Amino acid sequence: MPDRPVRIASVNVNGIRAAYRKGMGEWLAGRDVDILAMQEVRASTADIEALLGSDWTVLHDEATAKGRAGVALASRRAAHVHRVDFGADDFDSAGRWLEADYDVDGTPITVVSTYVHSGDVGTPKQVEKYKFLDAMTVRLPQLREHAQYALVVGDLNVGHRELDIKNWKGNRKNAGFLPEERAYFDRFFGEEGAEVTGVDGSVGTGHGWVDVGRAHAGEVEGPYTWWSQRGKAFDTDTGWRLDYHMASPALAATVTSYAIDRASAWDTRWSDHAPVVVDYAI
């Protein structure tokens, strides 16, 4: 990887084969990305390698159910090691959590590509989502112990705060903006070791991770990363900020650039999510 800030991009591709038919390849060719994290790949490893080309080394964790979910990490140089073990032994996290250790000019960095369940209130899908967030609660401190520079990126399927969703008042009882879900993020981004009271009233310990997007944008609405395909959501910017870079404090301190690559028009999009691209000067 080059002797400059390492550029890490994350995007829910909403099916990589369809994304490439719609222009993902042209976006990637012009973005000078070093590590690309993808979610909802919905393809085989061979498909991903064929689309990206020989310049990329691909790690891929497929979902148990064919054609569903799937997370991947692509890089210009191979990772030293990668892991997919996540959660309890009886919990099926396949296609949703992939972590890898990279070397950037002699500096180690751990990157995770993750795709949290969308959930559905009152159904088993929501139960699975909470199981996943519980597993994150266990794994995140371990990542901090494992690496000074640690980064969790992906479609986390939760709008943490009211600033993160345009129509927050109408979604307080919907998956993606439930107080119980948001409370996990209160703890993830809460002061490390401090007692944190979540938006749902629950109390837990802060993990000390940094929400790079919010730290960069400040106290403003959005900027959003996902828009419904229905109606005029994209045109009116009625979106959600569901795609995150969660960085360890040491890594967050190295950020030199943060961008959401929002398409110029609805009909030029190649996914319903926009890529989140961040430069880290490590």
C-alpha cells in the first residue's frame, strides 16, 4: 500500500453483479481505494474476483442461504490473517462479519466488514438482530485489545441519533430506529469505561469507539447514506445514515478526509446505499 493516507471505502453494494452492471466499476476505478469493504454482496468469490480484476485480493464470507447477505474485503495487498468467528457457537453469523489484519507500510490495522440484520419488530428477524448486536458488544473490546488501529465498517442498519434519519418521528417504533437498538450505539460510542445510560433507559459500559462520520460532520442532519427506492426519497434527501466507520480512538485521530459518494442523480445510482470513503494517515 502506498506511502500516503490509506483510503478505506465501505459500501452495501446491494448485489455486486447488479452494481457492476449499473456503474460500480467506473466509481471504483476513479476512487484510488486501498481497502474496499462490501456488504450484501450476494455472489460467489469467483464472481467478485472476476468483477474486481486481478489487481485486488479478495476475502469473502458467504451467507448460509445462497443469494443472501455476504460480506467481503478487497485490498491491493493480501491480508496477513482473517477471521469470521463471531458470536455464540449456535449463532449463524455467516455472511455478516469478516475481519482481517493488514500491514500499511509496517503499521498493522484490523478492518472489519459487517452487515447487521435489518430486523423486523415482533419477528425472529429482530431477535437475530439483537443477538448480533450482543455479539458485537462482546467482540468490540476484544478488537481494541487486539489492535491499536481497529476499524469496523459497514451497513449497521441502525440510525443512532435523531440526526441520522430524516423522518425520525415516524420511525420510532420501526426496526432501525428502535430505542433498544440505538442504546447499543450509545454504549459503542460512549466514553470508554464510563457508565452510559442509553436512550431506552438501559445502563451499560461505554466502549470508546469513535463514529467517524458524526465526528466529521458535526451536529447536522445526516449526511445520509441510504435512501429508499420507493417514491422520491433520494430526490428529497429523505434518508438514513446506516453506514458507519467505527474507529478506535488512535485510528480516528488519523482521519484526514471523510466523504459520502452520493450519486449525482437517482438514475445514476448503482446501489441504494452510497459509499463511505475515509483517508487514514497511519
